[in-house]
Amino acid sequence: MLLAWIIGFSVLGSIGAVAGVSLLLLFPGAIRRVLVPCLLSYATGTLLGAAFLGMIPASLRHADPTTVMATVLTGMVLFFVLEKLVIWRHCHAADCDVHARAAPLILFGDAFHNLVDGIVIASAFLASVPLGIAAALAVIAHEIPQEVGDFAILLDGGYGPRRAVLLNALSASTTLPGAVAAYFWLGQTTGAVPYILGLSAASFIYIAAAEDLIPGLHRQVAPAASVRQLALLLAGIGSIALLRFGR
């Protein structure tokens, strides 16, 4: 039963994000320019909520607090190094110079990222079903705006719309094998789950705070935009709080 939950939400987290991108592409460009920043604000809230309200508390219940927090810190440093190596790099702007020069690298980076997302989802479900659902929601929320940006970059790199969608779907499909492999591995080594959750929390915090989410939101300085961002960020946190505590 637990494996079915993991498989279902892993597919939803990967293919669902690509489907969401496909729907967004049906809207005119002017509407997309309004919707994507809103999605970024909501995604930021879900990532931070899942990390601080779900993953870290779950880790602290099953492992030494100092070791757990050291794991989170190590994860932050690790993701910084990976980003420097241009393996884990997300850009939500179509004119990103790094991505425009190397569109195929986007697909490799996304495949790796989605593989890790699968591990995150599996480890969260092994801790509890509500935490797994919260983690999957956070994955979906931040994958949709990321895929929108990557789709635009692939188009700029000379890929046709159909081919770009297909390649994005293929890179997203690595979520499922990552989740299944993590389920069987972590099922045999349950003592590792708190530390995998710590690394997962580090990835969510890093994506939200150090990459293009919060820095991207700060590019809009109008009072109305700032209020909207704060409201959606809090809505994202509230969504995770309801999943974690409204049971």
C-alpha cells in the first residue's frame, strides 16, 4: 500500500508538473507572465513549509538533533557545490545566459533533480503518509514554474514545441525510478531515513532561498506585487500546515 502511495505521487509530481506546463502554455504570454510569479511565490511557501514543518521535525523525532542539523547544513553546502558545477541549476528566466548556451545540459540537470525528487518523496512517505503528500505537493509546486522556464530555454535553443515537451517529460520521468529505488533501499536501512529527510529539507530550503525563487521574487518591488507574493507564500506554508496538522 505504501509503495502504491509513493508510485502514485511520484508520477503526479513529475508528469503532473509537465502537464501543468502544457496547460500554462495554452494561456497568452501576458497571462503567463502574471501566473508564473504567483506560482513561484506559492512554491516558495510549500518548500519552506515542507522543510521546516515536516521534514526537519520528523528527522528530529528519530535521530540526535545535532546530527540532524549537521546533515541539513552539509546538504546546503553540497547543493551549493552542485550548483557551482552547473548540475543543479534552475533558471526561471528565458534569457538566462548560462542555459541559453547549453540547453541540453538543462535536460541532464532536470533528470538528476527529478531523480532526487523521487528520493525525497519516498523518504517522506516512509516517515508518514501526510509528510509524503506534503513533500509531493512541494515538488509539484516548484516543478511547474521551473519547467516553464526550461521549456522557454529549449525553444530558444532551437527545439520545436513538441520536442521540447517530450524531452521535458523524459527528464521528469526519472522521479519514479528514484522513488522506487529509495523505497526498497530505505526499507532495508530505516536508520538512514532521518538523515535522508535532513538532506531533503536542505534541498528544499536551498531551492527556495538560494536559487531563483526568493531572489526572483525580489525583482518585483511594487507594493501590490509584494503583498501578493507574501499572501501566496503564506498560502503555500498554510497548505503544508493543513496537510501536516489537519489530520
